[in-house]
Amino acid sequence: MEQQDYDRLVEPHRAELRAHCYRMLGSAQDAEDALQEALLRAWRGLEKFEGRSSLRSWLYRIATNVCLKMLERHPKLVLPVDHGPPSDPHDPPAAPLVESVWVEPFPDERLGLGDALAGPEARYDRRESVELAFIAALQHLPARQRAVLILRDVLGFSAREVAATLDATPASIDTALQRAHKNVEERLPARSQQATLRALGDRRLRAIVDRFVAAWERADVDAVVGLLAEDALLTMPPIPTWFRGRDGIGAFLATRPLAGVVPARLLATRANGQPAFGHYTWDAGRDAFVANDIVVLTMAGEAIAEITAFLFTDAIFERFGLPAEIAAARA
């Protein structure tokens, strides 16, 4: 088979395989690396594919085992709330951690998301399965349990198919799935973001988002805090410092990002099935607003339950298709 024919064969599966690798690894860059390695292995082993399973199942088997191999040498990824206790908003933020231990966001458009279940046995729909809370919860599972839960509950493969993928027995797969359910459900909120966003509806969500953008850009701390849930969280990976509650968040915003010294602009995007923004701050030397972080909002009803500001700038903005800077005239 020619390379171009192979590319056409696997292209319909590329986005969902990328999403699978992201769920397994929690890192956008690692997911891209795993996807490329899996597709290379599939290309090299295509002659051995005997058609006893579907091409999709075969590709998932390869991708899953690539991810499991990568997880053997990678640290567990977390969000700051799992790394340490909340901080005093009057203290300066801690230095970013050098090692890569943080869950990363992923742009919706590269995940090939749909609202439907991936299969009749799936427990979570595709958008639910990439929400930040879900991705973070998955990272607390042992690697094989993680694979079992994703393959069974997200992708809807049968216990027999998963057993073939992991060289295990269907009974052991069922046992691993029960354990994974217990661990994940303890960490997930009672209501998924997708259920919350559907209940809000596009119009109400847009109104909340517009108010947030306007308040942030004019550095109106009271207005931002007024949009927050009482026990809201503000996290800033790779900085381990994080804050809980309106008072703590408000005190931090007033002395740091919204002190009114550095103007800011927000560009709307989508990440992990949730509303998000590219956050830009003013650089007088460039006469432009420059990329600072990707902000992801988690909603609780009409209130913002969590603001997660990912401070990985260059690569992450490129991944989201956002400019590195916004010229003053355009802003």
C-alpha cells in the first residue's frame, strides 16, 4: 500500500485517536507524540493486519499500548489543587515547577468531539470525557485501569475487545473497571460540565462570558468576583500556588493580574469542551498585547466555579491557533 493510500485510510480516525492519547496521558504534547508513534507502528505493521478486528479496533490497540509504554516513564500529571493546599493571597505566587507534572488543556477543534456516545456500551459522551475534571481524575488511576475505563466507558468497546487489547481476560477487565469506577467517581463533580452548559443554554452562557471578558479587561475585581461561586478556585499551572473562595481570589486579583497596572485582552476559544480564552497582557516595548496564558472556565450553574490559567505560552497558543501577540491598533 502506498503512503498516500494509508493516510486516507487512517485519516477518519486521527482526531479520535488523538483524543484517546490525550485522555490516557493528560498532556497535549505527549498525546501528539503518542499519536505519531502509533500511526508509524500501524504503517509498519499493516501487512500483519489480518482483519480479524476492525481497523478502528486495531488502531486503538496500537495507540493504547504506545500510551501505556509512555506512562511507564512519565510522572503522574495533576492540577494544582491535587499538588498542595491553597495559598494565602497576600503571599507572592510560588515559582513555576520545572518538572512537567501538570495536566494540559487541549483545543476542542483538534479533538474531533461530538455530543454522542462513541458506542452502545459507553458511559460518558465524548465531550464529557475530555473535561478538565475528567482528565485530571483519570490521571489518578493506575495506567491499565485508566486504559480499561477509557476503552470501555468512553469508547464503548466490549470487555472481550479490551481484553484482547491488553492481553488480559474479560473477567480481569471487569474487575479493573469496577475499581476504576470507584476511584474516578470520587473525584468527579456531581454534574458534568456538558450537563451544566446544556442547562445554561448558549444565550445565558454567552452573557456570562461577555460579562467576564468585560470585567477582566477593565480590571474590575469586584465584577469578576461577583461572577464567581462562593467556593470558586483559581489555579495557575505550572505555578503550584492556588486560591479558594471569593475573598481569597479577589485579594489575589487586586494585587496581581487585575491591579490595573498592565492592560489585558481576552480572545475567546474552546478547550476541553469548556469556554476558554487566550489571555494577552500589554507589552509597551512591542506596542502590542502579548500571549500570557490560556484561561479555561468551569461553570456551576450561572456562577464560575473555577478559573484555570495555563501559563505555558508559546506552544500552547500555537496549538490553539491563537496569535502570539495582538497589535495595538487591532486591539
